[in-house]
Amino acid sequence: MPTYTDMTRCDGCGDCVDICPSDIMHIDPVYRRSYNIEPNFCWECYSCVKACQQHAIDVRGYADFAPLGHKVRVLREPEKGSISWKIRYRDGRIKEFTFPIRTTPWGSIKAAQDYEKPDLSALGSPLLAHEPEDLHVGALPTIKKA
């Protein structure tokens, strides 16, 4: 479901432009509002939706997901740590979905170069580098071979 900007809500802050991994969110030089320059190349990661403080970015639903005449509305609620999707169908039915979002402050996660380099023996492990200590779980459960 590619994104699009509701121009009446957008204030042109550029948060969506900064966070878009496929570099398709741009600021219109005349109207100073964001827009998706190539919806077909949208990764559907919804980073722009999650970053938008004005709730100005919505999505176009696919026909198999929500048939013609529907409206998909996205609500970002950082105080609740969630993002909600509300779909209103032509016949008036409403479906709502809520998912957790990242609530840690920007820049609070260490970059890869800030970690110690894992030794080569770790390549045979099913764990990701630094996984147990960064998840604060001590050790992850393992499956014993029979």
C-alpha cells in the first residue's frame, strides 16, 4: 500500500524525506508540502507514516485488501507506543488494526561500529552479534539435538 500525503495536514517539516529508505518522499519547492514522487517504488515500510508528527501521510489500499471506495487512515500515537490503521469500507464497516512502534529516542541505539567486533567462531552460532546482552536476557533458549 503506497503512501500519499494529505496536503492540508502537511507542514513541510521534511521528517518523511529524511527517513524514507527509497528516497521517494520529496518536498514540493512551490507548495512546501511533501509528496511521494514514485508510488510504485514505495517499499511499504511506512517509516514516513510513523515519523510524521502531523498525521499527514496515509496509504492507498490494494483492491484485495480494501476494495474501491475505501479509506485507509493511519494514526500515530507515540505516547501509547503504537500505530493504528483504520479502514472504512463503502458499506460503512470499519476495521481497525494496532501495532507497536519504536519508542526509544532518535540516536539512542548504538551504531554497529560502537560494538566490539565479534570473533570468527561466532559465525557458526544461530545468535546475532551481541544479541543476548543487548536484549538483556542473559542467554537465549536453545534446542537440543536428539
